[in-house]
Amino acid sequence: MKAGVQRYPAVAEESSLRGRQGSFFDRANRQLTYLRVSVTDRCNYSCHYCMPAGGWKASPRAELLSLEEIARIVRVMAKHGVKKIRITGGEPLLRKNVTDLIRWIAETPGISEVALTTNGHLLPQFAEALKKSGLTRLTVSIDTFDPVVFEELTGGDLARVLTGIEVAQQVGFKNIGINVVALDNINSGRLSDITQHCWNRDLTPRFIELMPIGGLPYQQAKHRYNYASIFDELDREFGLVERLKGISAHGGPARYWTASKGPWLGRHLGTISPMSDGHFCGDCNRARLTARGGFRPCLANDEEVSLLHALRRGESDSHLASLVSNAMAGKLDAHRLTDGTFIPLTVMTGIGG
């Protein structure tokens, strides 16, 4: 879908469109409290499950939301119940002055948490500035601790990423999360080793099922490792017991587990199972803002409304809120990735990870 093409019906600016008590609700009565904000569709890595084999053409700067425009959208969203913002990309640390944006968001009334997901390559020089800007949580993507496999899979430098994590810890970041996409024939059979690598470094791993976003060849069956296999591999080693819901979920999609045996007794890990968990969408509180200004209520649906175009037409905050509310009203009850009826055509680099 071209940026700015709006598939939702036209809306009026009545406050009734904005949900109960000014908050955004979808038709399944789920409240939007968590917005993932992509600040760029450029990336300095080329993960096979994320990036098209022929490469990705990044958008011209003029077609992206400015940092000031993003901050304005966040202010509007915060007035209507959004509490958590996660900065994503592409690789968000490629966006010039991104720490200024993080500071503006952290100072926004109503926002209680500002997180960032990164591949970690630029962390050595950005960690201190991120901490000073008010970033509260940091997540780094590492699918393997084997430097050769890491380079083959991502085109990146594992040693540099690990150095960046060390610097981030030195400047005060705690409970850094590690996102691990579980891949059959790549890191399957080694998930407990990855977990121990993380725990040795005081990091919390989260194992994620591969999703067919963008319909890339790499996402086909030979690389899919389902939740049952992920859990079984980890449970055999650590005796996993689920933590009470909400204790450490941080408002996101992960389920968290505690090791009940062995030398790692009491340590935690997370699982994210969008493909296997029939209830995964049941309490979804999330939506996405793409770097090109598209508000997307569901990752697994290419329909979006252009807030960028509304901003540049000079529309009011009230109108922006109405656009968001109307889009939320059209949000699917659940994604359709598992029944074969729909695969999003936009790759993760374009949507925002």
C-alpha cells in the first residue's frame, strides 16, 4: 500500500470516536497503551529473515516523519492513554539526533516508559547519550553467540555488539533484554546455551517465533521453530515455571518464565509465540507508527492511515486523535498469519521491528 492511502472510512472529530474516557479502544475492547515508533527504515545489518535478498531501498528523508512530528504524535497519544513507547527501526541509532527525540518523549506527561530495540552495532558510542536522554529500557537483537553464524545471518559484528552491551551496562542500563529469533537449523538445539550466555552477562533472553512478515523466502518452513519446540528445549534444561502475569511483562507480548532447577535457579527468560499461541492477540495493547508516518493498529495487517499527511495538511491534534481512533476501531480481533489467508507484504524494515 502506498504511503498515505487510507483504507479506513472518513471520520468526524467528535470526541465519542476516541473511546471511553478519552482512551483508544478497538472493537474487541482492548485499550491501546503501547506504541512502537519506527524512526527510520534504514538498517546497517541485513538479517535474512527481515531484509529482502535484493536489499531494501530506504525512504528519502522528506518522506519520513521529522522528530518533531513524532514527538507531537506521541503527545497526542499520551493524552489518550498511551503510556509506553518503544523506539525501533530499521536501526534506530542510524537516525540523526534520535536521543533528542527520546528526551522529548521521556518528558511527555503520561509516558511512563521509553524503550529502544537495536542491533547493538552503534551502542558503544550511543549508550551514554541514550541513558542521559531518559531511555528506561534497552533491548538488543542477538540470535546466536557464535560469531561466524552471527555474521552469516546478519552481516554484523558480534564482538562489537557485545562491547556495546558492556558499555550500556557500565553507564547504568539494567535488565537489558536480548531478542532471539528461534530458527530451525540455525540456533535450534542451542537455545539453552544462548540462555546461559545471556545469564552470564546479566541479560534476559526472549525467544521469538519466526513470523512470515514480508513473505521472504527465508521465512519458509525449514527455518520455522515453533513454540512447543522452543519451550521443550528450554524446559528440559531449566524446569521453567511461568511467572505471574504482569510481574515482568512490561506491557509487551512476552510470557516470562523462571528456572526452577540447576545452577540458574530463579533466573528469568521470555517467550513470544505469535504463531503457536491461539490467545496471543487476546490482550493486545499495541500499535505501530512507521517511519513514513503510517499508523498501523496490527503488525500483521498492511492497512494503515497516514498521520504524516494529516500533519502536513495542518490538521489539529483532535483530528489526529480521530484518525487513530477510527483505525483502532477497524483492528482485527486476531492476526491471520496462521491460517494462510494473509501475509503482510511490507517487510519488517519498512514496518518497524
